[in-house]
Amino acid sequence: MDNGVQGSIRGSVSGALAKLGFNGFGDVLTNGGSVPRYTEMARRGNGYATMAVSAVAALVVRPTATAALEIWNNTPGKVMVIDRIFAHELVTSTTGLGGGAVQYAMVTLPKAAPSDAALAINSLSGKAAQTKTVLTAASTTVTDNGWFPYGSTVKKESAGAVVPGGGIEALIEGRLIVPAGCALCLHVVAGYTGDTFTNGAAWYWEDSDAIPVQ
């Protein structure tokens, strides 16, 4: 007797069935079809993003005990699966030498909630903004749980004046997961402290039972 799992072929006039494929972990192998990458994740409506509204001076050393932006998971039973982190250079230095910048990030151990700056928590699929699902705070003191750089170093030419610079983005794509009661911490390391940045992140909410952090 064949006990294989079968599924209907979408768009089949005859209602034909096909066996489903599984990987070594027992996951069903699927194909998103002709839709762009990440469409299915966005369609589920669980994608959100937040970003600082005030710029913080870049560090010129590896981060340790200070986060330019802390995003604390305030939703029990949910994990934040980080999709990307980003920063906009609001002010460039006036040294005339140019410089580089790279983003650092870490996920903290469970910690006390920060004082909430109430930054907007905007939907990536046209839903209403959330309130208090995460708590956000700028220039917070944190315990070093391992800061690492993400994305490429971005080189810039000094504008010779205090004007906005470019943006930095690092595609995380699930490499960072923030359980409830923990925080995503962000900072930028650049060539000059005269460079200031507004940090932000985008993520997808998932049930902690579906993605248990071991």
C-alpha cells in the first residue's frame, strides 16, 4: 500500500495529484511559483519595521555596552525573525577625507524592558501600525552578548558640509531571531564620530512554538 502524501496540482483541469517532496528534516518542499521572492511572507501580514527618528553618532570602535537603537520584543509567545537592518546617514563629517561605515548588531540575553521611545511600528503589507509589540529606545546601555558586523562596508566621499549621506542595508534573512524579553541592538561603526545615523530594522512575527529557539 502506498502511504505517500499527495497534493492537488493548482490549475489542473483534471484535478491531477502529485506526490509531495520532503527534505531530510521532514519539511514539505514548495515553490513560490512566479511571484517575487518573499511575497508569501509579506502576504501573511506579519512583516513590520521600525526606524529611529533622531540620528546617533557613529562609533569608531567595536560596540560593547551601548546600542544606538534597541528594539525589545514585548510580545509573549512570538519571536522576531529579522529580515534586514538598515541605517540612513543623516549627517556627514566635514573632514574632507571620506570614510566608511558598517552596521553592527546583536541579540541580547533576556533583559529588563527599556524606557519606550514609542517609535512607529509600521506594517509591510498595508495593515495598521502596531503599538507596544516592541519597545524601542535610543542610546541605551546594554550587556555585550556578542556584537558582529553585518553587510558590506559602505565607502562614502565626504561632502565637505553637514548634509545627509547615503543608506546602509544588510540582508539578515532570518540569521537573527529575537525571543520575547530579548532585544535586537544596532549601531554603526564609521571613520568619524561626526557621521550620524538613524538605525532601523524589519522583521516577521512568528509563533515561538513554530520556531522554538533551542
